[in-house]
Amino acid sequence: MTHIAKSLVHFCTTKPKTIYWVLLLLTFGIGSQIPRIQIDTDPENMLSADHPSRVFHNQTKRNFNMYDSIVVGAVNTQSAKGVGVYNQQSLTAMHDLVVSILSIDGVVSADLMAVSTVDNISQEGEGTIRFEWMMKDAPTSEEEALAVQKKIERLPLLYNTLVSQNGKAAAIYVPIVDKNESYRIAEEIRGHIKELDSVDNWYITGLPVAEDQFGFEMFVQMGISAPLAGLTIFILLFLFFRNIPLITAPMIVAMATVIVTMGLLIGMGFTVHIMSSMIAIFLMPIAVVDSVHILSEFSDRYKPGENLRDVVEEVIGHLFTPMLYTSITSCIGFFSLMLTPIPPVQIFGAFVGFGILFAFLVTITFIPAYLSRMSDESLEKLQAALHDNEDGSRVAQFAKFLGRIANSHQGALLSVFAIIFGISVWGITQIQINDNPVRWFKADHEIRVADRVLNENFAGTYDAYLVISDNNNVKTGMGLLTSEQNMPSGLADWYTETEARLSALPEQEQLQQLIIAIDDQLFAADSDDQIAWLETLLKQAEQATNNSKTFQSPELLAYMSKLQDYLKDSGLVGKSNSLADVVKVVNRELRSGEDKDYQLPNSSNAVAQTLLQYQSSHRPNDLWHFVTPDYRSTLIWLQLTSGDNQDMTKVVSLVDEYVKANPLPQGLDVGWAGKAYLNVVWQENMVAGMLNSLLSAFVTVFIMMVFLFRSVVFGFLAMLPLTITIAFIYGLIGIVGKDYDMPIAVLSALTLGLSVDFAIHFLERTRSVFNQTGSIKETFTIMFDEPASAITRNALVIALGFTPLLFAPLVPYITVGFFLASIMAISALVTLLVLPSVMTKAKGLVFGVKSDS
């Protein structure tokens, strides 16, 4: 321990009240920021705001007037004659619910899709088309209800989207202005559902409501799990030390660490994401680790009548270096997460790393101050608790039992762990990367049940958008006007005025305005030369306009239609809608109304005519959900029954294969948008980022171990438990088929930071004891007394400290709780079983001796 550290500890033992006040003011001062907490569960924020995929996604939403939607579904399996939802009561309930939803603040009423808010498209006569409400009013008879079925089944745009193919389910797509309001809106919808006269089963799902509901439940869980973890640790410490005044000290350290860390995070303006919501539950057990080491060694060294302050300073001096290095290596594991390109993961890593260092600082200041003020009565109780044969001996006996195994079966142990390591490496190759926010809920959660039921009935509630854009340069109004030569006399003023007007307009509006200007001037033309010149310019402007409307081309619409069929045949896409489907439906009704005319027209002008007809419907703006007003960008709306990243990735690969085999015209390219696709992007970024952070942190920790022990051999030994633990945990994940998702990804940092903790203490103490005894056998006999007991206590405190998470209703919390408890147990066992075996077998390299005695 350095002179500065010694002086600091001495100050703490002599001025304990000063330490108390500093810690109290710091905790309450920074903790006062916690009420300003803001929750964020939007997976989009897993990508930085300027990430190309996120920018394109948001631009697509703006270009096509898209909103995030809540999906409300009704399933009826009780209706007579198998009519499903096509009965008077069910459709009346659907109609009434839509009326109620339209009154909810935050709902985009104009874009809400339900049976009662969409048009039926039918033929009024040859060459004419009729748009009428599908179900303007609730049906007054069963016959009217069945009539709705006939209308829906004739419209591929709506069939299996608004009503399922089996007729048992109907859906309402509720677009919302702000996805962060989805939980509130969903709760209001649930309230309206309770008031309905309906025998249907109602469900609410969709990624926005799943994410926002997770945020609400996450906030509740955060307030439950951290206190439960604190209670669990308190009980464990009491079982170990049987001294409430004593164990109050590490609990104060843990609580101060959590409050200061969370207060600092919130005070600096960061939102609490799913990752950072776990900071409190992570820090609570980790923060008491050093305290347990101190209390264990203090109780072992202190004898009644000794100078209390001297013993405290001696214990801290002995443990300072290993505690410092374990804290640094633990925080390196978390700080390495800052290398990932995922902002919430970076924030999580930064603040947990800070929390670990803060806990170390509080431990080496507050614990000495607290111990130095303990009464003789408390100290006597402590001695009795730790050295009584009945108490605590279970931990000690277990540690000695491990010592007997480690010292007697070294070859067998190394063989067993070598086999386990080999199997683990194979298991790692079986890991599948996958995530789905809906799976963050347990299987029986209403969101999860709704997702399962509605996707069983419909084409899919997960949206992805395949965007096709024309990036070719087209003539602009200004370009066409200024390129014309030989302008007749008398048009100079018109030319100058038109040029000025066009230059002030966006390029996409210039051609239309040029056509209007030419039309107006034709009425004022006073010579044949002027008329001829203007008519020529008009033809060129009209031709340029037609050429610029890329997606009025029948050939391109046919390409999109074939791509849709290809995706449908894959079985991954339940259904897709595009501009081609709109054109086919309108074209059928303009011609005969029969299925044989459900096809694309053979000319751009005919396509333009169908789209013009479509815009006379009650919902003309629906067209702009499929194509931009300049017709240079279009999208295909894909409905997937699965939100798993693996399935979305397969769809992307299928499209890539199709486009490669069937190239688009030059200048056209494809892009992806939609929440299902963004989840894939951030997952891929996270995996790559986690791998880089793990490798860099692994190398850094190894260098630190070599520096700490001033030995390459001891550096390798320190990394051994860490390596085996990481391999085992991730091998187990691959073998049992657990998806590699967001919570699993961050466990690498935890494994790296915490697994090396036990190894540092074990190796540092082993070397110190060997230097005193000179005997390997005697060294390990001593090591499996109090040192091994302290390591066992710490492993139990951390492992069991995370067990409250196992009872959480949210899957990520359960995952983290289970695997963190496993990491602690495994790393402690590997430290206590493998290290002694390796050190004994390689005694020449490790201890520089050839004999065990």
C-alpha cells in the first residue's frame, strides 16, 4: 500500500465522523437527482441517432407518412355456423371500439385501419368505380354481417390483414403520434374493451406497446429487485457474521454506491434504458465484495485487547493491493462495453465501472472508519460468530472439503475441467444470435399471449418495409427551360419571370409549375412561332414528367409483384402489400370486376389512371403510404408472423438473392426500414462490439495481472478461471439453445470483471503464505482455511444477491440473475479447484521448487 493510501486509511480511523458526513452529504446531494428519472425502452436508441440504418428508417417514415401502430385483435371461436367474427355482435363491438379509440388523444385518426374505417372498392358500371365505406354503421342483422365478409374477401389489400383468412379474428391497426405514449393508449383501449358487449377474446400487441409496457414494468421491477437483493445480502451477511452493527457497514457501502451512481446517471441527463435499469441490481452485490474480504480478515486477525485502529489499518494495508486490482479489473470489464457502438450499452458499462471504483473508494474509507468505532461488545460477538464450531463452520467446512479434493485429485480435476472446456468450446459454436422485444415478457404475459394468438390467425403483426428508390438524375424544370435555344421574340419577360419562379421551388415541383406556366402563356401567345416553341417545350416538360414517375411503370410494378410472390412462397412473410396491389384492385373494378382482370395495366398512362381513380376514395392519402408523390420511391409493406432477428435476417437474405438473380434497372436500389429490421441492425452491431470489447479487455486484464504479480506465469494463472468460466457459460448457452440476446451479450463483461476477482485474492494470498512457510502442502492447507472461506462467502453473497431477479416477470432480468449467479459459483469453484491443481503440477514454474514439502 502506498504512503498516500496509508495516510488516507489512518485519517479514516482517526476522523471517522468526518468520513460519515462526507459520505452522507455526497449520497444525499447526488441522490437528489433520482426523482428526475426518465425511462427509455425504445430499441431504436440501441443505435446512435446518426446511424445510417436509423436515419434511413426515420426518413422512410417521413417520406411515406408512416406511424408506429398498436394492433388490437378480436378472436371469436364461439359463433354458430362457423362464421367467426362475421356476426352482428362481434362486428358491432368492433365498430363501437373503433369509435372509442378515435377519441383517444395521440391516435392518428385519419390512418386508423379497421373494418369500419376503410373503403370497399367495387364496379359501379363499365369503366367506372365506386368507393363506399366497408361498414359505415354497425350491422343490424346477421345478413349484413355476412355481407361484410364477401366484401373483405374480394380485397387482397385488406384480406388477412383486417380479418383473418379463417374468419375467426379481426384487427384494428391504431397508428399513434408518439410511440412513447403506447402504454397509456393501450391502457385506455383496454378500459374501453371492458365496457363492450362482446363474447370475443380481445388482445393488444405490436412492438411499440410491447416496448413501452416493458418500460413501465421495468420501472416497477427496478424498485423491487434492488431492495430484494439488498435484503438477500443482508440476510447472508447476518448468517456469516451474526452481528447486525457490523453488517450494517457493507450495506451502507452498497446503498451509497447505488444511490450515487444512479443519481449521477440521471443528473447528467441520461435516460434509464433496459440496460441501465440493471445498474442498481448489479452494483448491490458487487459493492459488498471488498467489505466481506475486510470483515473476514479483520475477524481472523483481531484479538481482544489489541489496538483496534492498528488492526484495522493492518488489514486494509494487507488487502489494499488485491482489492484495488480486483476493482480495476472488474471495472475494465464494464468500461470495455464503451467500445461497443450501442449507446445504452456504453452508458451501462461506464456507470457500472464508475460504481465499482466508487464502491472501492467508499470501502477503504468508510469501513475503516466504521470498524474503528465498534464497541468491545460487538467485537466479542463477532469473534464468537466466526470462530464458534456451530456457526459459520458450514462455509469453512465446505472450503476445507474443496481443499481436500483439490489437494488429493489434481490429475482427475485437470482432466475433468479439460473435457468440460472442450465441450464448452464446441457449445460456443452452436450459439445463435437472436432477439425479439416481445420475448422480454414471460410466456404467460398478456403481451406474449396476444402476440402468439394474433400471429397464429393473421398474416403477421411485425412490420418491415422494403424501399425501392430511383436515384437516376432527371430533368428539372429549370434545366429544361434554360436548355432551350432559339426562343422567339416577345417571350423574354415571360422567360425571366418563369425562371425566377422555378429557381425558388424544390426540384420535384419545377416541372409541374413549368407546365402550368406554359399553359398560361399559350393563351397569351400572339404569333405562330411563339405557339410552336411553347408547344414543343410543353411536350418536353410532359415527357420529362412522365419519365420521372418511375413507379408508374408496369414493368417495375410487375417486378415488385413477382418479388412479393417469391417472399410469400418462402413461408417467412405472411403477406405483403405494395403499389402493385393497389393498381391491380382498381384495374379489376375498372374493367369487369372479375378475377381475370386482377392484373397490372400494360401502359404507364393506364397505371396513372388507376391511381387517379384510387385517390377519389374516402382515404386518398393511403396511396402515399406506398409511393412518394413524385413516384420515384416506393415501398413493399411486409407482414411477418415472427419478430425474431433470425427470421428478419433470412428475409433480407432472400431479397438480396432475388435482386442479384433479377437485377433492378440501373440507378434503382433497395433499402430496409421498420422496427423488425432495426432490431437486426443493432443486434449485429452489439455482437461485433461485444467481441471487440471482450478481446481488448481480456488483453488489458492479462497485462494488468502480469504487472500486479510481476510474473507472466502468475498472469496466466489469474486468467485461467476467467477463461474457463467464460467458455463454460457461453458453451452452456449454445448447448441448451438459449438465444444470444442483449442481456446475454453483456455477461461477457461481467464474467471477465468478476471471475478474475477470486483468482487475484487466491494467488496473492498463496504467494504470501508460501513465502512464509516455504511448503506447498502447508501453503494450501492454510489457504483452504480462512482465505478460501472468504472467497466462498463472497461467491455466495454475489451469487445469491442476484437470485431475486429469478422471480422477476421480465425475461431479461431472469436471464441476468441466473447467469450471474452461475458465473460467480463457477468462477469460485474453478479458482479453488483448478488453480491449486495447476500450481502444484507446475510447482517448478510457479514456486521455483521441485518438491511439495
